Amino acid sequence: MMGERAPIWHTQARGVLFGLSLSTSRGAVIRAILEGTAFALRHNIDVARQAGVEVREIRSVGGGARSHLWNQIKADVLGLPLLLPEAAVGAPFGDAVLVGMGLGLYPDFRAAIRSMVRIRNVYDPNPQHSSRYARLYALFRALYEHVRADFDRLAEIS
């Protein structure tokens, strides 16, 4: 909510809640925040695919990975299986493997990761939810384009 990073790189972008009504519940607002974050992740995956990167699955680590709801939303929005490793740390674990490689302990990065990472849980996308999210994602992407200049104007006023 303090600017958008990859792949947009727009420091003036801010969070937007779209479609609120008098009947919108607190839970619906929280879910919208989770969905918006998943849509931003999908945007990054779309850019990676356009660059020729094949994405077959996603792994989720950190505190947010403890949320069953958010994990399922990410799997549904991305249309990809979301895997939860037993060890919920990300960068520090990868850093340790790279150090081990530098010391000659692991000659093959992929083999080292395969031998050390155990998957605790898999969230498969629900096709019905994925279909709905595909339509909402198109709206999410279009909405940003509609308000992009407004973010800059708001920054000038603020």
C-alpha cells in the first residue's frame, strides 16, 4: 500500500478497495486484501511466463503460509498447485544452501534442494474458483490502468 513493486514499479500506487457497498462485511474486505495480493503475484507470474519461464507450481513460506484461506486463494488465483515446505523459512534456507555450495558441501544446487526440502501440504486450485478469479484478475489489471495517473495526481496533492 506504499507503492507497487515488480512488475509495475510505480512508487505512487496505493491500495484500492473496489466494489464496496453497504453490505460489504469486514471479512469481505480482509478477503479482498488477500485476493489483491494474490492477483499481484499472478501479474509477476504472467511477466515471467512472457519471458519464457515455465511456472508449474508455487511454494509459499513465512508467516502468511500458515493461513489455509490465503494458501487456497493463491492456488485458485494462480491456477497452480501451491506447496508448503515443512521448513517455513525462505531466503535464509536458500542462503545456507548457497554457502554450502560455496564450501563444496553441495556440488549440485537442485539435488541439494530436492534432498533437503520436504513438502508438508499441497493446495490444488479449485477449477470453479480459478475460473471466477480469472475474470476478476482481468478487472484487477484494467482497474490499475484506469487509476494509474490518479495515483500520481494524488501524490502531488498530498
